[in-house]
Amino acid sequence: MERSEMLRQLLPYYKERPYVFISYQSGDQAVAWQDALELQKRGYNVWIDQPNLGDKESTWKNDALRAIRGYNCEILLFYVSRRSLTSANCFEELQTAVSEETKNAHFGEEVGFIAVEAEEIGDIADLYADMRREIERSSLSSEQKAEKSRMMTLFMNSFVNKNNEKTRIRYRLAGDRLTDYYEEIEGQLKKCCRRSVKLSADRLYRDAVECMIREDGHQAETLLRLGAARAVPYVPSALMLSHLYASRYSMFGQDLQKARQGWEIARNREPDWRKAAEREMADKAYTEALAYYLGCGERYGDGESLFRASKIWLRKGSRRQLIATLRYAAEELKYEKARLYLNGIETIPEEELQGLRYTDEKKLAD
């Protein structure tokens, strides 16, 4: 996969849930990015630099170290190579994981790490000897050689000798590999993490809806993308993601190309959205039913589905989403019932909206 395509697909992490931090040297970027994408598709909450760093390059280092110190940082995946074992940035990331400041934020415990080979390593002592010979024979300046020697020695003394075969993932393309590479990583994550770093699809979706109610559209978009981008996409996430772009009244304005992407994902998994909505309503899964009703209304121009979705937004107390949904049904689809209720809703103060139901027809329609 091309670098630009991987970068497009990599998603931000969700800082409110436990996550994996990926530490790598830039020369190992292709391996680290490919693994991050695969882990995200398998449902893992992954911090990797590019989609999570701030706008200013001057803050990138601090952004990364802050993520390691964060309460929800559960484990580091450290990509071992000749490059990373002489990288000051990689060493600082591992040092931060065991620092007093980090331990204080984790009830006195270090953030552990799992070593993942970015190239075939073999015996670590043999690698150290080979790297030493390479540095001694290189054309580097004496200062550069001294710096590489210093970093190698720090790594060996502080981390590498402590790491045995049980916590090192062999190179993905190793000729003698007997187990599936990603299953091995998943097994070590399950074994080494105190809390699960795998995100529940339905929990992600429900958290996203809560973000929408709080009018935090960008966080909602991130969570919905995490659900929709899985190897087995979560249909309500895909439909709600489309809702963010389906009409000019939505949080981000109309972008039908983005909306169609979500609809296509959802249709491949669940072709009959109206039937799915009724099934979820029967199970009292109103938040999931909401996405199906919105998808029906916005993709197929079904005013009644949008009207039913607006009832759920009212139940959840989201004035903005309620009005946007009714307005789309009334003005774009010319659905008369939506127009009548929209007129009533817009005159009711925010504090009176809480607890109101569409059964209060007189108050809404007057």
C-alpha cells in the first residue's frame, strides 16, 4: 500500500479508553504504519504519530511523550531495528514509559513494552556485535560514532537485556515463523495489558452519539470512523458517519461523497435499514435504531423515517440534532408532519424541551 493511502486510512486514537502506543524510528515507518492499520481494523485503540500529533512540528515530541504519560496508555509496541536501537527519540519514549511521572499516573506502575522486530534480528547479542562493527567501519565522524555507541549502550543496559523471547515478536517475514504474526501480537497484548486495549464497536458508537449530543462533532467523527473502518464494519457507525455529511443542516455541512461512502459500507452489511430499525426498536436499542432511521431518511428520501429519528433525538435531549433532522424532512423532503412539529419545537425553550414527548401534540402543534 502506498504511503499516502496508509496515511489517509490511519485514524486518531480515542484518549478516553486504554490504548497502545507505537514507538518506531522513521526508517521503519512502512512496517509500523501497516501494523497500526491492521490493529485498528481488528478493533484496537492505537496511538501512532501522524494522525495524532498537533499542528505545530515544534510540539510533536511533547505530544508523543504526553501520550505515553497519559493514564490510558496501557502498553508500548517498540519496533526493534538497527535504526531504532541508535535513536535518541525512541530511547526517550521508552524512558518516559518507566519514568516516575508516568508511574505516578499509573498507580506506581511502569507502562510496559512489547518488542516487535521491524527487521529480522535473531540473537540480540549478535546484533549488538554486528552493529558495533558497522559503526567502527563507517565513515561517520567521531562525534556521530560516539553518539551511536552511547545510544546502543543505553538501550542494552536499560531495556534490551531485560526483554526475553516471550515478549519479543519475531519479524513478520521471518522464514521460520510458525504462528500468524498478528495473532501473536494480539496474544501478547491480551497477556501484557491489565485493561483491554480493544474497543467495543457498540460502545464506540454510543460514545460518538453522546459526543454529538454535546456538539463535539470532531470527536464524534473520529469514533464513528473507528467503528466504520473495522474489518467487519459496524453498520450504525457507518450510517451515523454518513449523517454527519448528508444534509446542509448537519454538523459539517453537506458532503454527499463522504455520505455515500458510509451508505455503501452499511448497505453491504445490512441491506434493509427500515427493517433493522424496527428490530432495534423492538429490542429497545433506540440509539442503534436512530442510525438506521437516519440512513433510510437521508439515503432514500423517507420523511417518516426521519420523523421517527427526530423522536429519538428528542428522547435524548439533543435540540440541535432534533431540529436539523426535522428541518431536513420538512424543507428538503416536504414532509408535512415534520414541518408542523418543527414549528412547535423551535418556539419551545431549551429547558422545557427536556422530558417533552411527541405525545404532547397540542403544545408542539399550536
